[in-house]
Amino acid sequence: MRELRYLFALLVGSKRKYVDPSRAVEILKDAFKSNDSQQQDVSEFTHKLLDWLEDAFQIKAEEERDGEKPKNPMVELFYGRFLAVGVLEGKKFENTEMFGQYPLQVNGFKDLHECLEAAMIEGEIESLHSENSAKSGQEHWFTELPPVLTFELSRFEFNQALGRPEKIHNKLEFPPILYLDRYMHKNREITRIKRDEIKRLKEYLTVLQQRLERYLSYGSGPKRFPLVDVLQYALEFASSKPVCTSPVDDLGASAPASSTLPAQTLPSTVEQQGPSSSDVPSTSPVQRSVIHKPFTQSRIPPDLPMHPAPRHITEEELSVLEGCLHRWRTEVENDTRDLQESISRIHRTIELMYSDKTMVQVPYRLHAVLVHEGQANAGHYWAYIYDHHQNRWMKYNDISVTKSTWEELERDSFGGYRNASAYCLMYINDKEQYLIQEEFNKETGQILVGMDTLPSDLRDYVKEDNKRFEKELEEWDAELAQKAQQEKLLSQIPRAPAPSPAPVQAGEPEYLEQPSRTDISKHLKEDSVQAINKALAEQEDRGPEAIMDMSSDNTPAQPAPNQRVVEVAIPDVGTFVIESEEGGYDDEVMLTPNMQGIIMAIGKARSVYDRCGPEAGFFKAIKLEYTRLLKLAQEDPPPECDYRLRHAIVYFIQNQAPKKIIERTLLEQFGDHNLSFDERCRNIMKVAQAKLEMIKPDEVNMEEYERWHQDYRNFRETTMFLMVGLEFFQKKSYMEALLYLIYAYQNNKELLSKGPYRGHDEELISHYRRECLLKLNEHAAALFESGDDQEVNNGLIIMNELIVPCLPLLLVDEMEEKDIVAVEDMRNRWCSYLGQEMEPNLQEKLTDFLPKLLDCSTEIKGFNDPPKLPSYSTHELCERYARIMLSLSRTPADGR
């Protein structure tokens, strides 16, 4: 009881986005645990909960009573009384009983009032009010209605043949305003009179409907038609043009003569195969026009009438017959119209029977509707609750609370539309405004809202919880501020230095300022920096291919005997000839975008290298490469051209990695041993390696460095999952595609939690993951509908091993409304089978499977190990990714 008070108090006054109900739920689960450990029906749970709360309030009330009879708020709010008046074995009786949830049968009734009428009258009570009461029966009359009136709709019945309960999906309408005057004991006399009148009208209505049915379904055979149409057809027949010969004679006269076929069989034979060429002389002018034409030989001859017609009828007979038929048709139309109007008037009279002023004094407004979708032993639950202050319906469905409409409530709650229907209706007394009105302070008269409506102990509890929450927020904000400050200090994006005579930027790391272990003097270093600035202006307009082909003496170098000449192709630039010792480099590494960029940077720095030496050449090359990568990071390319896949440093820059992480990564790229293919590159590589050795342990956090590179590896792996999944999707291999897209989405979501540029477009992956599930669901449903045992089992395997485990992934993100709608669509597809006739073995399999599908838990279950990814070079990965993204842009996805 205490935990429930805390829970509801937090719902009223907590500043948190949501309240964790775990403690109260666990207590309820332990208290209501059944002996057989089976899932309880919601109505059973509600009964037990109300009984438990009633007992708890009763104990509290008895402890606090001061000589007065204790009042139990649960009883006063939810419980009413009715008077049972009847006859049992010829003896009259009257009993007053208390009720909470009032049970109503649904089967056989079209609306809530019909259910109530049937529930208020049991047995035969014709003689109840007479002196001779020989029959048994009883009436129920409400003597006291609770402020909150709950109707429990019984939508389940036991199927004796199948030996299990089944859900009733029949449509049952209920009004937003329910007038209960006709069921009150004080109105019993006038209600009995009206019931007798309604009974008489319904009996008369039955007679009229039977008469109307004879007009609308006329005939004595198995097929019947409206009498008006029968008379119209007879009139059309009589008015048709008379024909003097029989239709067979007409057809025989128009057909070609045949010496081998009897006349009576000629029509069908002609229709099937046409005349034989051996039997039809070519010289006959009459028969020459008869030519066998497939698909046209069976056409009706032009002189055969399109409709049957009388062969012998005089003008006088036709005149008399037409007059009679016209008159009879008019009489039937009038009779039919009179019957329909009478039936409509009676319906209207019955509907308005209780609309007079005396019978609309006890209004109850619909406040909440509890909905169940599924079958008798499993399903999905949600609720509609009316917001009286906003004057609109709200839908509470698992993790989402959304605005709704009466039309949506009707569709989901009345039943008959799909396998969803209301099982509980809660009405509140529309005259008891305290149920929905704001509370006021008795002294000040001000409206009490939020925590002001709570008693002092609960108010203190909520305040303490809010203080804890505010402290959590402060700690969280401080942590975020500290992290943001660190990132701001560490992730200052370095810019290309402007031409300046200064030796080095003041912000350069110490390991870039110190001379390397090559014996370059300080004076040479200063000259080198000046040369860099001068060369920057000189070489800016030169292309990389021209720069790579330059030589300090303008003559091509001859390869050494132990070297080999290799062509390296740089996309969008050209092919360059380089020299390398045997086994001195990795061909695949040489083709990566990183290495190609470094080769271009070294080529552009060639003149600086020749003038000032390796150190100056290194500085020039690394600044050129960083400037190029920074420019790529600042561009907004199309999806098929993702520079992050080509260069880790672009990924780091876009995600504001610390400056030292970026610089060390660049140094490692320039220090790659694959650059030892010629003397210039080898010397610059040695300078970069020397710079790496001078980095002090406290200058670069290697754990952070490894985390950034691991994130980049995860990004590439996510890209591979996405790319392979989309390739399978385009091949319509949805089962294979689904597993790749699931891991792509999960890995991508983890990346995006660290920053918006850490991963790929989440909506894109979500869309194709959702499409895979929907297409697999349709395929599995089609296999189930086939009825073949093997195909049914295959369909259920798809659902159990692929679809069902994925549903929590779609439901866990409350912001992705399209995923929630997709889950509902998949569930509805399978629930639609519940109302269909099927073989017992299929029904049994469906019964076993549906609880898994309708499980609304968002607990993510374990999947198989991730699918093995093929090994891709960077160049191949970029090409395939660009190809698949281009194909998607040509065929935009629906709903994206």
C-alpha cells in the first residue's frame, strides 16, 4: 500500500520524465501470484487489486475511526448497490446486493444498452407482477450507483468442441454518454411500461420485416430475387421483338451445309472446330464466306436475338400484359416502400423511447476504455483515457502516450473491425464534478495543482525525490560541462598557417618543435620554415602529377639494380611511377586513400625538400596533407561519397577529436614503412618516425587514442554491415539482409550516442530494417495460409527465429513511431486469422505462436553471433558503398 501511494504521488509531482514502478510492481506480483503460476486475466487482476486496496483502506479507516462507522474510499468510489426482485419456485423475493465491476455478456447483442437490458432481467418474469407467479425469474434495479461505474465485458467463451476458451470478436457499440435512468429502482414502473411497449413494437417489427423479406427475396427455389426485379424482367421479355422460328432453326439456317454432320449437332461442332475444307467446295458462293477463324468462330450470328423473346404474341395480348406488369410493379414498389418506412419509424420510436426528460437525469460519461487485442489466452493491452481538461482522448499503449480521437477509439474498441475490442468500460457520474474538477484551497480559494493536492507525508516524499533528481542533474550537467570544456580545449581545429617568417606556430606540440635526430642545425630549420612559406606560394598551382614527375636536376632518376619500378594509380589524379626495393612496401597499402594523399603531399613538398632538406620537406608535406583533409571534413558531400571511409582523420575532425590524437595519427601515416620506395619519401618517413619517438607519455593519452581508433574501426564495420545488408535487400534476400541490418542499426546507434557524425543515417537503416521485417512477415503469413505442413512450419520458423526476436528492437525506441506502427501491422496480420475457419492443427499452432508475437516486453533477447564480414580494402569498400548508395538514390525508399 505504501509503495502504491509513493508511486501515484510521484506520478503527480515528480520532475522526472518517467517514474520507475518496479518496486510496486514486484510487490503486486508477489501478492497476486497464483498457485498454478499461469498468467491471470486482466479482470481477475483488477478484482484482486480492488479487493486488496479495499482491505488496506479498511484497516486504515478502522485504526483512525473515532466512534463513527469507518468510511472506505474504495467502496464509496467504485461500489454500488442493486435490488434483485423476482420469483423463485412461485415465491417472490427481494435482495439488496453490492457490486463493483458489473459483468455484461457481449455475444448476441449489438450495443451496451442491449447488454444491460439482458443483464437486468433473468429468466421468465411475465407473471412477476401478477398474483399468480408460477414462473421463476428476477429483475435487477440499481438503487445506488458508484461515482465510477465499471462494466466488465465478457468477450470469452469456452469452446466445448476444441476444449479451450475463445475470444468473441463481435461488434459492440457503446455511447460516450450513457443514461442509466431506465435501470434505476425509482423508475421501475415507467421502465416496465416502456419495456412492454418496446416488446410489442419489436414483435410487430418482426412481422413487418418478414413481409418485407418476401418482397425482397421472391421465389420458391434456392435462388430468390426482389419481386420488383422479377416483374421488370417479365416486362422486358414481353416487350422484346418476337421471333417466328426457334433459335436452333435460326442458327442452323445461317450455318454452312455439311453432308457428314446431322443438323442438330451442327451448332456445337461449328463452335468447336469450324467447317472442314474438304467438305466445303471452293466454288460455292454461299459457303465461300465461311472461313475458320480461331477465337471468332463461336460468335453469335447477327440475326440471332441478344435476349429471349416470345415467338407468338398479339398486339392486344402485349398491351394487356404490359399494363398488368406495370401496375403490379408499381404496387410492389409502393408496398415495399411502405414497409421500409414503417420499419424505420418503429426503429426510431424504439430509439427515442427513453429520450424524454424524465429518463435523462442520470448521465454517466465514458472516462476510460481498456482494449485487448489477440486471443483468449494471450494478447496485447492498451487503454484510452479522456482528458477532461484538454477535452480529448489519449491513447496509452505500452511505452507511448499519444493524442487520439473518438473515431480511432471506435475502430479499436467496438470490435468486428479486427481482433481488437474493449473488455472494460469505465464511466463516471457526469454530475459529480469533483471527480474531474480542480481542487481548491479552502482558505485562499486558489486552485491546487501538482504536489499541493498531496497529503503532507507524500509531499515530503516527492520533494526529497525531486531534490535527489536535481542533484543528479547538477552532477550530470557538471560532468557534461567539464567534458565539453576539455573537448573545447583539446579539439581546437588547427588551421593551415598563413605565410609568415615566424619559425613555427606557438601552439605546435613540443615533439614537432624539437629537431629530429638527423643533424639539422637550428639555422637550417629556420631557413626551412622560410622556404616552406615561399614554396607554398610557388607550388600551389602545380598539379600533383607534375610535381611527382619533377626532379631537382630535371633528369629522370635511374632505378638501382635491387629496386623495381611500380606504377601507382591515384584516383582522380593519375598514374605515377615509383621505385621500391623488393618487398619494401605493401601493394594494398599503397593504394589506400591515406597513402595516396601522403604521396601527393610529399610530391608537392619536393622543391622545399630539395632546397632545405628532409625536415623542412616533412613540415611542408604534413601541413599540406592536413589542410587537404580539413577541407574534405568541412565539405557536405552526397551520401555515396563519404570521406570518413577514405580517411580516419576526416572522421576525427568531424567528431572533434582532440588535436593531439589527430596529430599523432598523421605522424604515424607519414612514418609508414611503405614510404621507403625512394630516397625522398624514405627521409621524410624517418623524420616522422623520429617525431613519434619524441612524444612524451604525458603528451598523448594512449588509452584515449586507442578508443578513437577503435571507434573508427567500429564505424567501418558498421558500414560493412549496412552495405552488405542493403545489397542483400536489393537482391530480395530479406532473411540474410535482416541480420546484417540489425547489427548495422545496433552498432550505429551506439556510435551515434557519442556524437551525430560518429555513424550513418539512423533513419535509413531503420527504414530498411523495418522493410525487411514487413516483407518477411508477409512471406511467413503466405506460407501459413498455404496450409501445407512443411510450409506452415517454415513460416513459423521465420516468425519465431527472425521476426519475434526483433520486435523488442523496434519497440524499445519510443521516438520511432513508424517502427511501432509496423509492429502493430504485423501483429494485426496474424490476429486476423483468429476469426477464420482453419484446420485444428493450424489452430493449435497459431494458439502456441501468438503469445510470443503479442508479448509486449521490450527486453532485447540475444541474437546469433554477428555474421562474418568479408575482408575489404579501403578502395573496394568505398566503391561498393558508393554503388549501393547511388542505387538507393535512384529508387527512393517509400516512407523515408
